[in-house]
Amino acid sequence: MVTTVTGTRTQTAKGLGRTGSGFPGNGSPKRNGGGDLFRKNSADRYRIGMWVGVASIAMLFVGLSSAYIVRAASATDWRPLTMPRILWLSTALLVLSSVMIEFARRNLKRLQQGAYIGWLSATVILGVAFLGSQLLAWQQLWRQGVFLATNPHSSFFYLLTATHGVHLMVGLLGLTYVLLRSRISADNEPGLVKRQGRTEAIGIYWHFMDALWIYLFLLLFVWRSQ
């Protein structure tokens, strides 16, 4: 009887060991697979949410640029604008900022926290410089006597550049938030996953702002420039 009881206990203990290996916290394949899926879903949520936001902004600018094209094609009072030269600097600053945020993203993947924060900070600085150069371009036009109601072309110029500027400021707020969170967030794996997801999302937005500005620049000063 004692032997039977001992054997039963031993068998039961072995059974519990096999059953317990599937529980979280024991390093099982089930747990690891679930963790990988959770990390992937966490990063994907940031990216998908940002793509939805980018799509809505793109629709807004498609509508505005369509109105611009129709108005320009049918207007008799359309006057070409003399492009402020500082807009070349604006374009260069924004393109360079896209390069900076890409460097930041790559350094984060390499777990180089210091370089990541440095490149992200450079992106913020270049974004602020872009907005400053845009204001200087407006001032140059004002000195030329070109205002919002001067002609349809000037009206669309101020509308399109102001709308883009507002969305770029939203991007700067997002960059600043990501930068601050990166300085205070934990260095464990969940914190790193969130940091990468936020950086990927704001990178998508920032690259879109860059591409959108180049499109507006060509629309305003190259298309039907004569």
C-alpha cells in the first residue's frame, strides 16, 4: 500500500510538472510565442493608427489641391507669385529632418539610446527651423505687397502653407512627446517595444509631411508657373 501511494504521488507530481510547463512564467514555447505576438501587435497598433491619420490628412490636401487646380485653370485674374528664395532653405531643412528621424529610428533598433535621442532632438530643431523659415517667406511676400486677398494664387499659397504648417506643428508635438517619453521610459522589453512603436509611427507622419511639402512646393511654383 505504501509503495502504491508513493508511486501515485510520484506519477501525479510528474503529471503536474508537465501540465505546469505550459503556464506563463516557465519559459515555455507557448509563452514565448504569445509574447512575440503581443509585441508585434503593440507595434502594429501605432503604425496602423498613424496610417489612418495620414490618409485623412491626404484626403484634405487632395481636396484643397483639386480646388487650386480648378481655380487656376478657369481664372482670368490668376497671377504667378515670385517665389521667396528662402523656400529653398525650407525645403532643404525638412528633407534633412527626414534623414535625421531615419537615423534615430535605426539607432533605436541597435539599442543605441544616446544616439537615438540625439538624432531625434536634431529632427525637432530642424522642424522648428522650417516653421521659422516659412514665416520669413511670408514676410518677404508681405514686403512685396502680396497678401491673402491679393489674388487667387496668393490666397491658395497662404491657405496651403498655413494648413501644412499647422499639421507640421502637430508632428513637432508628437516628436517632443516621443523624445520626452524616451528619456523617462523603462529600459525593459515592454518599454523598448512601445518606444519603437511610437518612433515608427511619428516617423511615418514626418516623412509624409516632408513629401507633402515637396508636392505643395511643385504645385505652387512649378505647375503653371508661367
